[in-house]
Amino acid sequence: FENFSGFTSKSLDQIHDRLQKLVSQLEIHGVSLSQEDANLKFLHSLPSE
């Protein structure tokens, strides 16, 4: 999760889907993240223009 980043060739939907899958896997393994943490990770992972 800490190393998650978006790729410039990926769409916003693809980046979001990847992050959601990662968050779901973490929850399965007992790691709980706040919605704010997930949102911030998504925003920080977006490629800069």
C-alpha cells in the first residue's frame, strides 16, 4: 500500500480499481484503513501533468 502509484498510461478508473483491490486484500488480512487514508493514497498516486 505504501508503494502504490498510478501509471501515466492507466485511466483514473484503472488506478482506482487497483487501489480498491489492494484495500480489499488488506482488509481480508486484518489491516483496516480509513476512507480518508484510501482517498489520500488515490490522490497522491495520480500522475502529474
